[in-house]
Amino acid sequence: QIFQHPDVTEVAVIGIPDEKWGELVTALVVTVAGSELNEASLIAFAKERLAGYKCPKRIEFRAELARTATGKLQKFKLREPFWGRRRQKGELIMAPRPLGRLDASTPRRLDDR
């Protein structure tokens, strides 16, 4: 819904660490050249169109968003400044395991717990 704003050219929505809620909905936004769009007005725009829990609580304006050579957003690169070395959903947990056996120490994804 943020993308429907006339001054927004690109947007990526990610979760960033938050002490109270665990994760905070954050939008990374690229605007048209010369736009005077600010965080408060874009959040108000989103609140008119989205449920409260879906609205970003924080907006960060960027010159560009990290993409692959084929144009796909690289969300792991967008999250990295906020999460640092913390584990992110979907990241593999590597643990040594004996050869020839699958057991509890087999690498698993965080969302497979």
C-alpha cells in the first residue's frame, strides 16, 4: 500500500529488532527526485489503507535498495545493518554431526523448530 503513494518509487518492508515487541515493522523507501515526503506523512498515508498492525512504525529513506543482477531485492542485505550478526529467520544453524548419521545436530532452519 505504501507503493501507491505518488512520491514512492520503491519500497521494501522488513522487521528490525525491538526491545518491546521483538520485531518492529520498518519500511525502506526510495522516493522520486525532489520529493519532500517525510516519515509522518507516509505513515499516515499507510494507516488510511492498512490495518494498524501492518503499518510501518518506522520509515527510512534510501537512495536505492540492494538488488541482485536480475533485479530481485536482497532483503538479507537490507536487514544486515539492523540485525548485525544476530540470526535471522531462515538462516541455517550449523552444528557438527557424526558422518553417516542424521540426528538432532543436523543443520536446520530457524523456522523448522
